[in-house]
Amino acid sequence: MACNNDNNNPIVEPIQIPIDSINIVTAPKNIRYLALGDSYTIGQDVDVDKRFPVQLVGSLRRRGYQCYNANIIAQTGWRTDNLMTGIANENLTDTFSLVSLLIGVNNQYQGRPQNIYRAEFRTLLQQAIGFAGGDKNKVFVLSIPDYGVTPFAGFNGPQISQQIDEFNAINLEVTDSFNIEYFNITPISRLAENDPALLANDQLHPSGKMYRMWVELILDDVESKID
């Protein structure tokens, strides 16, 4: 209601708005992402900003999330046992909002026994869950890309592809046993057979373009893991 005072200036009484009718907007919390793996995680032969964990963080930021830079524990040539040692050397005590695991190509390349891979992959997945504060929903696994279709493979391509399938069958089985989300990026890697732009200059590892395709495949589901 408005009335006039002695100076004929209107006085407006404040409108009372029920507190439960106000929408309180909360900014997205800071996201901490830990990526565990090998050359496919560290992004061998691509610029840092083209690595798939870095591109994933960038995509989440463009969707409005406040994210720390990706924490990456990975090296070219690492097998599952090397990754376990690398994790131990980091002495991590932080809890992460997201944790990814992609490991196994060097177990295959170096002819390591599949039963050893199974056991060590299981241990790594348990560690990943621990880094996520015990929340399995915050963890995801990516399949091993197939380098059998690359020029590096040569005449051994079909045999390599078959062995990659065998190792992926193992990591999928273990991942499913923990009820953890699994992303099959192997079909994308096989597109490189007919698209050289999907390979880095070394003609073996993925290019930034391929890593972007991985991110596009997993982004919506990864976002759903964020509180």
C-alpha cells in the first residue's frame, strides 16, 4: 500500500516474500578428477591440452562446473604393476570427485599373463574406489584401444586386435563384478584404420581428435556422476 507523507512523496511498504518461494542457486562445487593409466591417459605424442583427461575437464568447465586441473598418474609403457607402483609413489591422501582407470595395453604388448592382468586390474580398481571415498558411482573404466589397426602393427594387426579383445573381456568382467560403469572406446580406436587424422604423429597413439571423440562418448554419463 502507498500513502503520502507531508512532502507528498509516496512511501512504499516492503513486500514480504515467503522464504520457501525463493530459489537459491548454488554454484557447482570444485571437481577433483584423478586419471589412472598409461600412454593413452598421459596422451603420448599430443599436446597437453589434447589429452583426454584434460579435454574432459575442459568440457565439464564449459558446462559450468568448477574443476581443478586433472590429476594424472600415468606413463607411457606402464603395465598394471607399474601403475600400482606409480600410485604408491604418489602417496595420495585426497578424495576425488571422479576417478578413471584405463590400463592393460602394455600387459598385452609385453606378453604378460592374462591371469596376472586380471588380479592386478582388480587391485587397481579397488584402489580407484578408495580414491573416490568408497563411492563406486564416482569411478569409471575405459576399455583398451586397439592399436592393431595402426601402421605400427603391420602384419600383426589381426592378432593384436584379437588379444586386445581378450584383455578387454577381462577388464569388463572385473568392472562389472564391482558394478562400475564401463566405457567401450575400442570401436572408436578402430576408426583410425580408415582415418589417419585419428592418430598422432607417431602413427600409433590417438590424436587429440580421437580423444575428443572419447570425451563426447562419455561426457553425459560422467556428468551424471557429479553431485
